[in-house]
Amino acid sequence: MRQPPKFDQLATPSVPLAEMTWFRLGGAAEWFAEPDSLDRLSELTHECGEHGVSLRMLGQGANLLIADEGVDGVVVRLKSSPFRTVQWPKPATGFATDQPEEALVIAGGGADMSRLVIDAVRQGLAGIECMAGIPGTLGGIIRMNAGGRFGQIGDVVRDVTVIERDGRQRTLTRDEIGFNYRHTDLGGAIICRATLALRRDDPKRLREKHLEIMSYKKATQPLGEYSAGCVFKNPPERSAGRLIDEAGLKGRRVGGAFISTQHANFIVAQDGATARDVRTLIGIARREVADRFGIELETEIEIWEPSPARSTTSAA
Ligand code: EPU
């Protein structure tokens, strides 16, 4: 096992990761770290860069499949309070629907998205209620511009502060972030903090919208099971879930994993499932959809392999 000089103080060796992911699958991290300050994170990033060690960001493991063999290098989670704090704007005395007032929220990259959505709705701040039911950390969600049929996070991000691979800190404007469908140009940069531009609105209206989205999701998605949300991105003008469904794959099982009977873009892992089972199902879905419809499905979930090219990757 490689052991760059300062790793002993910065990270813990051989930490199992399965319980940190929504699939509850996968092996251990060669090294695992939860830095307690920006300086420690910067030091760790710099150290990895210097020694050519891969560094991966783990959010809440909501959108992630980790190989059964585990992963080499360092896995980092921003769980300590400096990365989770949220600065809310001062409460307003009222709101004007004809001229919505902008309200800026500054939140850490490790902040819990579901909590953020609920707190914003409660305070009458509009713009992220469309993210209801999308789990993950704010940083992970921004990095992949997560969203759904009701909107995407990129619509409200004003800027992000990141730590680059060499350990340097930088603030990027929304144009520099390059938001696209489930994609940004952020690459390996670690999102430490983001400014969201929300609008004052009627809390009651927002609560209703939030409830409506949650009811839609509960009715159409297997939310109570171990899964990583939608496995594939939607191809242009099409729904990946519908294509897999029309290919007759709902309920298809490999080992302990199966394609959800409720929403075909979800793979559910049951007791005894392995990451390999999920990988096999992903392959089957891709092959069948390509054969039937001539469409190449692209995965939306992040997949961590044991020995990738040495780089920085992140997941929500
Ligand atoms: N459909 C089927 N069969 C299925 C699944 C869906 O016929 O098995 C049909 C639905 O009836 C609907 C259409 O396909 O007419 C689209 O389905 P849905 O409304 O569920 O939306 P989606 O495009 O499959 C997107 C996001 C979800 C997000 C929902 C709701 C992507 C890849 N998926 O799903 O995001 O929750 O909208 O906002 O963009 C995720 O990212 O993990 C995720 C689940």
C-alpha cells in the first residue's frame, strides 16, 4: 500500500464504504478522510496531487455504485460542520409576487440537500423546491447539475467556491461552471461552498408545490428501497425509464438486484446483492435498449472502479 508522508494524520486506512451509500454495496476505501477544516482539505488535496494518489469525493452516496473490490486512493467526505453550515438571509416582512426580491443563501458543499429544501420552503424562499426528494449533498448535486422534471439546481446557483486538485481555492461564477443536462465543467474540483440565488415567495404556495412533487415521486419511484435513484440519464427527448420499461425489463433480476417494477430507471438492491449484480443489470438494460431502439443509454450514477486513472471524481 502506498503511504505518502502525511497521510497518517489526514486519513484512516481501509474503511468500508457500503453503509455510506444508498445501494449499501461495494468494498472499502484504501484511505478515508473527513477533514475538519478548509485548510486540512486543502492539505489533503495537495498531498494527493503531489503523490499522484486518486482522490474521490463521497457525498451521501445517493448516486453512486462502488465496486465490490473497493477503491484505491483517498475517499473524502465533507461531513464536519464547516462544510455543512448554511447562512440564510434575514427574514423579510412580506413578499411581492409581481417583483420577487432576490435572497442569497450561502451553503457548504457538504450541506444536506433535502434539509436545505425544507428549510427554504419554510422560510418562503423559492427556487429549490423543485429539488424535493433528490438526495445528496449540495456539492454533489451541483457537480452533476442534478434535477428532474420540475427543475435543476443549476438554475439557482450564482457561484461556487472550490478547491482545485493542487489545493488552491477559487471562486467560479455560474458561466464558468458550465451547467448542462446532468453535467457541469467542474471536473475534479471540490465544491466547498455555493451561493444560491433564491426568491421571496409565499411559504404556503411553496409548501403545496413541495408536497405535490413528493407525492408524485412516492407514487412513481421505489423510494423505500435500496437504490441510487435514476441509473441512466434521459436521452434527448426520451425517458430512459420508459425505454427500459418498453424493452420489457421491469422486474429483471440478477442475483440480489432487480430492475424496479415501479420505475424501470431504478435498480433495487436486496440482501445478498453485489455491485457486480447491479453492473450486470446495467449492461443488460443498455444492450436491450440499444438493440430495440438504437439508443445508447448513458449512466447518470457514478461508478467507482478499483483502479481507475489517477484523478479526482465526486458523487452526490
Ligand atoms: N415511465 C414509464 N415507465 C417507467 C418509468 C417511467 O413509462 O418505468 C414514463 C412515465 O410514465 C413518464 C415518463 O416515462 O411518462 C417520464 O417518467 P418520470 O416522470 O418518472 O421522469 P423521468 O424522466 O423518468 C426524471 C428524473 C428523476 C426525477 C423525475 C421527477 C432523469 C434521468 N430522471 O425522471 O431523477 O426524480 O424526473 O422529477 O432526469 C434521479 O436523478 O435519480 C431521478 C430519479
